[in-house]
Amino acid sequence: MSANIEPSHCALSNASLWQRLQHQATAPSIAGGALRANSPSSHHLPSVNPTGKTWSEFTQSKIAHQPYVQQLNESIKSVREFIQQHAAHGPQTQKALRKIQDFAATKINCRPASLTPLMVNENRRNLWLIAQQLQNESIPLAQRIGLALTLAEGLDVCAEGVSLNILSCASELINQQQGLAGLIIHIKNQLIDQQLLQLVRYIDNKQLSPGQAKALEIHHVQALKNHVANQWGLTVVSDRYATETYQQQVGPMAALLLEKTITPAALAYLVADQIGEKLTEFTSENLKTGMACGELKTEPLRRLMQAEFGANIDLQHCLQFSDDYSTVTLQSRRALASHAIEAFQRIGLLPADASPRFLLSQQELPTHQAIEQTSHLARYLVSEPATWGSSPWNTSFWLGQTLLHGFSKDDSDDERRKSERHHIGAKTA
């Protein structure tokens, strides 16, 4: 069977589409496994239940804690090396490095019994996020340096203060991404908030009084965001009301709901809207219906668009010229979305040899319909503690690793042209 997604799979659910993309992206035939090398799944460790027998066994074991401590050490080492390499030499930098060294010695490389649930779970995950984002060149270097020093400054306060400082720095770094990757992540985060809020209201209105449902709404949304954090590149927020019980009850439904509603096409059309808005803002509203080519200042416009979206959005693919080049109009929303899909492939959100035509045809489900289709997954009896699922292949994209090593534009274009010829032939056969 071809590695490409074929039209015969149109009947698959959108969840299956993401799963098939994962299979395609991690297949050995693709670029010698370059995508697998860029995936963070090898860094994934399950969350440890912080209460009862599970935690007791974890802290008493001689080996259970070792991979967690190793990951913490790797992350804190990355932060230290980043500061050493990029921060200006001086008292502030030296103080930051000392605090990092003390933190590693007393809070990470301590006796297993002295490890805290916050350190093993939330701090570990968020420090790893920070370590990844400090290497993310789509974030200005000065901002990365400033946040690394801020992180170090807050490592010698109380345990809760340390966790809040780590979380704040991780969130700030993720939100600082620029260009197309930053826009996609911003849109993705907005969609997650919207979809999970509707899901929480659907579930809680059946089980709680209106007052209780309203009071717990923000906490239950956070519980579900914690549950899907590994799949969607979110920071984990410790919240006494964002319980593992709620995650276990509603988390599987939330995970499938997001897969069905946040599709490549949904992201592409929203990016297309942003492209259209910026082009008309930088030129004229007349661009939507047609404006004289002489009024178009191509090079200044190209520079403005590159500053806004980066190099992966090509101005030539966003404009349509008349045959005699007398007028120019904005490309259709679908054409802009198709260009966005191809840009997603270049920056690592989607496999390089998936068919843009097919991906764009797979529309998201309306939220109410997706909730109806996934409601059977909601569980009202908890039989086991929640665990994190394995990382999807493109978690690296959500964490800021937006370049796929081993892929060039020419390579992916060859595969894309083959894929499109295949699909066009299949549709006309």
C-alpha cells in the first residue's frame, strides 16, 4: 500500500486522519527516519500518581526515579549551557549559574524520598519544554536569554513558587514564537480553549448544579488541558480542582474531540484568513475585488509579509494577476489555505509527502456533532489513575522544533507532485 493518504480513506474519522498521518510520518521509508529523529517521544515519561501506594513505591525504589531524574538533569543542563553560551558575562549571569547548580544538587539529585510530586511531574515536563524552546530560533534571542535568567532567579524560593516560576517561563517562551509557527500555535491554543470549554459545559451541566458548574468550569477545562498536554504541546498547570479523577472521566473524550475538530484543514483556513487580512491591511480593501497592478508595491509588501509570517508564505501564491497583468486580486480562501497546507509541511506540522489536496478536503466536524460522536467515551466511574498517552510524532512542532532535518523543499515538492498526480488519476478513473 502506498504511504500516501488516498481518496479511498475519505470516510475515515478525522481522528483516524491524524493517526494515519502519524503512521505515514514515522514510516521507515520516509527520509531514512528523519522525522523519528526529530520526535520527542523518546523523552516522554508517564506522570506518577502523587498519592498513596504508587508514590510510596516510586520514592522507595532504587531505579524507578532514575529516568525522571535523568530527564530533569538533561533539561537543567540545557538551560545552564544556554546561559553560558548566550548571556553576557557578569554578576547576574554568575548568580544565575550558581542557583542552577544548587537547584540541581538539592532538588533533583537528592535522595529519592526527597523528590516531590511537583518536581517529578509538572516541573520535569515544563523544564523540558523550556529546554526545547531555548533552542527555538523563531523566538528572539534576547527574549530567550531574559527568560532563562528569570527562570534561574526563581529556583531558590518555596516549592510552589519554584513550580509557578517554571510554569510561567515555559508558557511565556511558547507564546513568544513568531512567524507562521507562532501563528499556528496561537490559533491551536485558542481552538483548544474553545472546544474544551464547550465540552466541559456539556458534561458538567448534566452532573452539577448551575452554580457548581460555573464555579468549576475553569478548573475542569484546565484538567482536560493537562490530560492532552503531551499531544498538543501545552504546559501542565497544577490546580487542586483540576483533578486526575476528572481527567480520567472526560479526558479520552476530550482527546478525540480535539482530533476531530482541530484538523489540518481547520488550521489552514484560519491561517488563510490571517493572510488575507494582512494583505488587505498592507495594501487596500480593493485587493479583494481587484486593484491596479501599478498600485501594488511588491517588494515592500513582500518584506512586510515575511516579517509577519516568515519565509514559508510566498507572496506570489497569495495573489492572482489578470492575463495582461493590469489588475491583481487576492487569491481565494481555498487557494490560500492550500498554500498554508504546503507551508505546514515545510515547517514540520505535516508529513512532507502527504497530499495537500486530500488534507484540505478533510473538514473538521462542528463541535456539537463531535461531542455527540465522542460522548460514549465519558466515564463516570474511575477504575484506575490517569496516565499520559505516548507523544504523537508532531509534538516536536508544537514545542517549537519547526524544521525537519533531512527534508528540502525540492525533495518534498517531487513527492508532492507524484502524490497529486496519483490523486487526480484516482478521482478521474
